[in-house]
Amino acid sequence: MAADPKGDRGRLPPRAAVALAYSKNESAPTVLAKGRGELAERIIQKARESDIFVHESPELVRLLLEVDLDAQIPPALYRAVAEVLAWLYRIERGEDAGEPPVAQGLPETLRAVEAGEPGNEG
């Protein structure tokens, strides 16, 4: 997954990316790689070279950047990540997957903190 949101005054902040790994033997996806700037670009390039789909979801990436490497994603992100994985599964099967998910499953409390809304810092 990658993020490329616009910053203040139209400038783009460094790109961010998080690579997730998941197998049916695990209870939740794990963070395989993460980074900003040049490291994010290398993660995205490696994924594309390996024919791995890159899904852009700035809100979800910001939250996943907080997860330690090799750690499973927290339960609060299960639904959002599951929506992306289900969408990718439909694409891989050649089904009509429709539009990519937009992290609809994120809890409102996480959205407010990430959006930097006053009074929602913790």
C-alpha cells in the first residue's frame, strides 16, 4: 500500500509505503516493510517488479506506519485491511472488483486523530 497525499501549500510530503504479508496460517497480516521517501519508492518499485498490486490509501498507510516491522496489524485495522485484501482477491480471480476500497472500515476515533482534528489527540 502506498500514500501520496498533498501537504500544505500544494507541496507533496515524502511518499510513504507499507508492505503487508498474509497467509491463511496467520491470524492477521503482518507488516513486512515500511518507509518514507526513497525507501517507500523502493518498496513500491519492488512490489511492481514482482507483479504485486500497489493500493494507494493514504489514511490507512499513515496508521500502518505506526505498526512495528514483523508485527501483526492491530485489531482496529482488521476490517480496513480485509476490505483491501478481499478486493485484491477478486482482481486476482479475474472478477469485476469494482472501485478500490477507501479504508471505509477505519474506526472514527482513528480517523479523527489522523486528520489532526482538535480535541481528538488521544
